[in-house]
Amino acid sequence: MQRPPVYYGDYLQLDKILGAQFPESNKEGEIPAHDEMLFIIIHQAYELWFKEILFEVDSAKNVLMQPTINDNTPDLQTVVHRLNRVITILKVLIHQIDIMETMTPMDFLDFRDLLRPASGFQSWQFKTLEAKLGLRYEDRFGQEYYTSQLQQREIEIIKSAEGEKSLLLLINEWLERIPFFNAVDDWKEFDSNKDLNDESNHPFWATYREAYKNSLVEGERNNLTYFDKIFFQEDPKRQLSAKASRAALFIMLYRGYPILHLPFELLQNLLEIDEEMSTWRYRHMNMVHRMIGTRIGTGGSTGKDYLKSALDKHYIFKELAQLTSFLMENRKIPNLPESLKESMGFLI
């Protein structure tokens, strides 16, 4: 059957979108508040972008949920590509604050009181995104009221996201499957005095630990204790296991080998997502301070103080970021066995 022609406005549902702006100031006897239209459109745009980010994060999670990810398929490239898109969208969200800041504090005051108790604090999509990425309930600032102003169906969506495996936990499982330390033949000549079955005494990690120890300067000696805690002891408070942490550090150290290019880019994407989200929070916090000073937010929060506390606490991939404390110069890292180098290079 021949498909009927598609019309631009119908395809995009423009009648619904362009007819979805209803300034409260227009309902109050034509109170003049010119900038309320800008305020509405920017926040509608935010929510549309949040929807797209959730769509991309879910697609990346679906790939990572597979029992194995074949290096000879586009799977990992798909995850990297879609998370790159998330990063680009987050950059757009940050720049939208520039548009918002064309509104002066007095312009905002023209309609601010008409919005109560509506607030960006009620963005259930953003809270869902944080949960899907890996922000746990126990790590949230303001646990007791972060869903207090939401409708029940929105609370259920957030709780459902908190109950599923987050992107961070799926990354942890993927890292734990990385096989470089399991092949006995690759390591049998690396250091015959070490035990392949003892993770803390594995030929590579025993050698790297000693090299890392020698790279520390005075005042950094406590880093060695921290090294052992992160890489050889399990901590239920952490979302990255010791095994996954070792794999992530290995990827960072030997990122130049072809087989590690995409894994390294994936880890960098996660750190970039955290950085862009924290930048957005920082810009948002400063904008709020500029607009209302120390006044209470329309949703009843403490305004800038609440945003500052969330900024400080809501780093999702901080455990990955901490691993950079255990890097050292390229010239000092252990030289890998030739057989392992060959397996991580291009086939000839």
C-alpha cells in the first residue's frame, strides 16, 4: 500500500506544542509579565531534552544488559555514540541558561509569585535520569522530601528507576568481565614469583603496586593504603567492585592499544556526563542566586543553599574519577607481555 504523504506540522504535532504555552500572568487580568513566555518555553525545552536523554540512556543500558558484548560487533560503539549524544545535549542545556539570564530579576518578579508552588524541583524526569545513571537514594541530598511535591504516578516512575540496574552498575558488570588477567599463558613469564590465583599478588598488580609506591612523593604515602582498599578490598558502600576498579584502571593505563580505545572512550564519557551535569547545577545555582538572592524557592526549597548541597553530593561517577589518583607516567608503567600486546593490537 502507498503511504499517505506526511505533513511537517502534523508529523511534529506543532498544534499541540505551539499551543502549550499558557502564562499565568495572562490569567490574572492581563498582569504585564512579558518574560513569562520565555520562562515557559525554556523549561518545556528542558523537559523535551530530558526525555531524549532518558531515551538514549535506556538504549545504552539495553546493550550493556547483554551477558556478553562481542568486540567484533558494533555494540560498544553504539553505547559510546549514544552517550556522546547525551553529553552534547547536556552542553545545550547549559547554554540555555545564557538565554534564561537575558531575563532580569525584576522581569522574573513580575510573575514569580504566580507560579507557587510549581518549581523545577518537581521535574520527575530529571530525578529519574539521576537514578538511571546511578544516583542511589541513600546518596541523595534531601532524601526526606525529594519526591514530596510529586504526583504518585511520577513517584512510582522514579522508584521503578531506582529499583532497576543503573548504568553505573551495568558498567561495573561489564568491567568485571574484562578478561586480561585470566589468561595464564600471557602472564607465566611476567613474574614467576607471583600467584595468578591471588588477585592481590597477581604478577601485574604486584608489579604495578610497587611502581606506584615508588612514584609517590612525601605526603602521599597514605595513597598506598587507599590503593589496597580500592583494588583489593570489597566495600558495600561502593558501586564499583575491586575487580571492576582494577579493570578500569588497566583501561586508563593502556588506552593506546586498539582493543582498549572504545572502552577508554566509554569511561571518559561517564566522567564527562558527571562534569556536564555538575556544570549545569553550578550554572543553575548561580542563576538562582542572581535572580532571587537568598529567598526561598517557589517550591519551598532553600534556593541556592539546596542547589549547592545537591551540587556537592550528586556526583554519580565519582568512583571512576577517583581512579586517576592511581595513574603514573607512561614511562613508568609496567611493560606488558608480548602475547598480551599482540592480542590487544590489530590483527595482521
